Amino acid sequence: MRKISSLFRAALALFVIVLIGACTATKPVANPKLLVLGHAGSGFFTPISPFNFRPPSSWRGIRRALLRGADGVEIDLQLARDSVVMLYHDQQLENSSTGTGCVSERTAAELTALRYRGGWPYDWIQKERPITFDTVLARFGRLPNFPNIHLDLHEDDQCLPVGRQHERVPLLIRQIARSLARYRVPPSNVLLVTQEPSTVRLARAALPGVRIGLEIASDEFAFGLKVAKTERVRTVVLDADRVTPEQTAQAHAAGLTVVVFGGRSAKDIRRILASQPDEIEADNVKRLLIMQGRGK
């Protein structure tokens, strides 16, 4: 009887050890150095997990991410017709607002008069309007600490003829530089994100001290990493849907910081964390912070 009891206790102990090991293997390991940012503010319109009625790169979405405890936000920048830098994600206004055409075809006054449009049920709750980059920087300047900001440049102007779609990028860079200087934004808090090597060179000249990130398509990682080394950027930006631990390891071996954008479900965020990036632009800041032991 004692022998059976001893065997039972041993089996039970083994089961508990295996169970604990399994839980430990799936539980994300908190990284105290991980920088957490809201992707386009609080992400994009979503019906569940979580329900998000805030438009991408809108003030309400940005504010929500910061109130959740994010270290900063990623925002999308484009140039209005009158050379004012605007926050707006899509190229075509009709995709997510009451406007039509491209951002570049409207003045800042016309753009800020529009309303975001997400359809039912989002528009029952949100009444947001597009805002200027200067407006955001002025509001950030009133916070106790200036947040980290990732500036995603939308450089392809689909309303310009083929071959001229990047024509206004130099002006966009200059205007961003002026705004950052005007509001005394700490350069160390800024990451400028581009997919174009030519923009890297423009930004380096116009924005000394500002970190530049090269966004790399996952299926072009080897080529993109080579470009990043050639252009001497300090950061690469990768898509959450396809990032792998091997890619992150290769970037780190080259001395580069890795930023991953996206991730909403617990499964997706767990997979992203397993790739060990340095910064995550998350679509679900609350869940990521909880999984890192920084939220409730």
C-alpha cells in the first residue's frame, strides 16, 4: 500500500512539473526594456477583441493609447495641398472619411473639416476629425513627459502621375523638421519610418539626431537588411504578420534595433514577443501591457 502511495505521489509530482513547464513555455517573458507604442494610436476599427471605435491616427485613438500606459504612439503623416503635415492613414479620403480624392488635393482647413467614417456601429460613437501634426505636437508638449513618436511617412501620392509620386517627399521632410524644432521635440523620442533609401538620406540631412527606421517587407528581408546596412540606418521595421525570430536575430547581429508593427490577439502578441523585438507598435496596447506585467 505504501509502495502504491509513493508511486502515486511521484506520478502526481511529475504531472505538476510537466504542467508548470508547459505553462512557463507559453507564458510571455516580460522584457523591461521593451518599448510599447500604440499602432496608429489605438489601432484600427475593430468589432471585437477589443472593440475599437477610434479611427487610426486620430487624436482620440492617440490619447487612448497613452492613457492605457503606452510609451508612445505611431502616427501616419501626409502632406496637404497647402504643405501642412496631416495625420491620416489612407491615401484616398473616401476610404475612411467624408471626403474624396487624396490628402494632397485638399488644404489643411478642408481636411480638418471632414469627419472620419468607419460605418456601423463605429460612427454611432466616434465623431473624430483629421488633425494636423502641429496640433498633436502642441498637445504632447503639455504632457508631463513627451511621449515617444514613430512617424510613418506616406510617400506615394497616388494622385500624382506615375514617376512623380514621390515629388513632394523633400517638402514633407522639411515641414516635419520645422514642426519638431518649433515644438522642441527631443530628437531621441522620434523615429522616422520610411521604405525608401532616398528618403533615408534626405531625413538624415534635415533631421540630425532623429533615428531613422527602414521598413522592410517580410518577403524581401535579406535585400532590405542589406539596404539598411548600406544606408547606415539604426532601426528596421517589420510586419507582425510575418516577422520571425531568425529575422530579428539577424538584425540584432548587424547592430540594428527591431521595431514590429501590428498584433491584436493574445496569440499574435505572444508570437511577436517570441521574436524578441526591441519595440512593438501594437494594435492592442492593453493586452500587450498586461502580458508584460505593466497593465491590468
